[in-house]
Amino acid sequence: MVDNITDEAILDAAHELRRKAIEKAKDERDDNRPSASMTQWTGRGPGPSDEYIEEQAEWIVDAFRKYLKPFPRDFDPIIEKMKSVEAAFGEEDDSFGNPDLGMIEVSANYLAQWEGALAISLRENFLGPFPVIAANHGKLASYLRLHMQMMKSIYESGRQDALDIAEKGQEAIDAITDCKGSDLKILLAVLIAAGTLMGPVLGAAQAALSAQLFNASIIAGSVLGGPFVKEGPTVPLGGDTVEEVMDNVREALNKIGERLAEEEGHLLEALKKTQGEVSDVVSLNMEEATPLLLMPPKIITDPGDYTKGLVQFSEEDGQDGGGGGRGSYVGDDPPDNWDGAIHDTGGDS
């Protein structure tokens, strides 16, 4: 589905359809207009005036104008923003990810020499789950991007259908005198599997907690990463008179509106449910982690446990008068493989 159909292209086609409809209606009137003598004896009038015919065609352009908004490319900024989030968390196949996130592994290596309750809590509640939590944020960004791409596809297809109806409507008017003109039809678009239940898969390690997101979200799961729109129902456009053709045009446009409203509803309901579920799992909860939120390390009361085994860093290299400089080890018993840097027992000097 292309997104380069301009407003002008649709409106120009709609104006041309209106012009042809008016012209054909006047021709039909003139072809069926009785002679002056017949009018006198039968009482039949001369048929509808030019002004009346033009008034009857006033609805045509406005009926197409409603499908100009929202403009599909208005969704591009948020789609690109979600792609940036995906790339930052390494969810795009062609991305390098965010190198800053790689520092979590470096931090884990440093903290491997740190002992004590706080160190254990930090490793278990932060460093350990961090890669899964980060990946979940990337997956959620991917999920939201797909929703936005599908929403964009809805409006792209609506514009394409509107343009096709305007152009095929002109053909139907031209073919009114053709014996096969009434057989003209148009194929409308449809969003693939708009009601399929699907949600972001937030990592096996968090399967139990992510199930609520999985079960509460709606997305066209069968087409993730693929085309979102396919050919839909066929509707008639042809007719034996201009009135029949324009009635079919009106009905075809109504079907676009019905289809867009239904598909919008599926996606908006999905986003609404996802918002509620995500809100629940990112609200502060000091007791347990969630698929999207790390649990803070438990705070302990013994200050000595905070620094036991800690590798400290500063620019003074032990000259700060405190717990030591870069490479300092704080605690009673440094590791056997300690490199001989400053060892501070943590006691008073």
C-alpha cells in the first residue's frame, strides 16, 4: 500500500466525477425531454433544471473529502521514534543497539568481587534481570510500532479506495450506454485479521507476569512484519442511469467508512487494553519485579554491609582520606587474586 496519494489527486478525481455526473444527468434529461407540442398536450414539464441537477451533485466532493484525514504520513514520527527505542534495546535486526547498555556487563564484572547482602540483592534484583527487562522494553516498542504501522495502513488503504471509487465511478458513467456498463464493480481493501488476539511476548523468564499483557492485547498477529492490507469485498459501481451509478458510489464510500471505523476500533481497543496492562506493571511495586520494571535492591540497616567487598573508584587513588581510591578494596579479607591495590579494612585510623 503506497502512501503517496495526495489530497489533490483524490479531490481532482472527485471533481471530475461530479462534472461527468452533472454532464451525463443533463444528457439524460435532454434525451428524455418531450417536444414543445407534447408538453402542451400531456402536461409533462421540461425535466429538471441545470441548477437542480448541479444541486443534487453537491454532495460528491465532500463525500470524498472526509477520507483525507488523518494523513498517513502523520504517523511516521511516532513510528520512527519507536524504531529508535527498538534499536536502543537491540530489537532491530539491522541495529547495533545502544552501546551504553553494554556497560551493564562491565558493571556485573566489577561487582563480582563485591560481597554482602546489598551486593547479592543488587545482582539478583537488578543486574540479573536487566537484560530481560531491557529486551521487554524493546519488544513493547516493536509492538506499539506495529500498531502505528497498521493504523497508517488503514488510512492509506482508505485513501486508495476513495481514489479508486472516484476513478471507477467516472468509468461507470462513461459506460452507461454500454450494455455491460452496469456490470462494473470495484474491489475494496480490508485490514488482515484486525481482530486476532495477540500481544507483546516479553521473554520466557517473565512468562508468568507477561501473560496478562499477552492475553489482554489485540493485534493482527498473523501478519506481524508483513503486509497489513489485502483485497476485500467487491461492490458494484455500474448502473443504467447516472442516478444508479452515483447511488453505488455513495454506497461504496459508506463501506469504506464502515470498514475504517471497525478497524480503528480493533486497534484502539488493543492500545487501550495494552495501556492499562502496561500501567499496572510499571507502577511502583517494592515487593516484586514485573516484565517492565526492575525491583529495587533491598535496603539493609548495617552500614558495614553496604561497602563490604566494594571496589571503589575516584580520581584521588587513595588520597581522598576516605575509603580509598581507584581499585581500593573495602573489607576484612580481600580476595586472593587482589592485585595489590589499596586495601582498607574499613576501620578507624
